[in-house]
Amino acid sequence: MNETAPPHGEDKSFYTIKDLMELLNMSHKSVWSLIMTDEIPHYRIGSRIIRIKSEDFARWLDSKYSKGSINDR
């Protein structure tokens, strides 16, 4: 499994949307779209906070690499 290094060398259990923007080199709108269509597994804390478990993200990323490249939206 590909291990994705957390932004800024931090050891994180959960990522924010901003973290994913940096990791994927995508805009906020593109990452938000992947989350809202349930393409990337995520957890909602209250009505406004979204977190992505690092293990779930790594699995999602591995599945994208096994199918080909990630579409830059």
C-alpha cells in the first residue's frame, strides 16, 4: 500500500480538506466535489467540520492509482 506523507511532515490520523488540497494538488472546489459525491470517504463532525481518516484516504488513493491516474477536476 502506498503511504501518503502528511502535509508538513506531521503524523496525522485525520486530514482536513486543506490537507487534501495540498496532497492532491487540487483546488478546494475539486476536493469538495470528491467529498460531496462520496468518492472520498469522510466523517462529518457537526454540520460544518469534515475530516478524512488517513487510512481511508490512503486506501482511496491506492484504488485510484491501480485504476489509472486521478482526474484533475
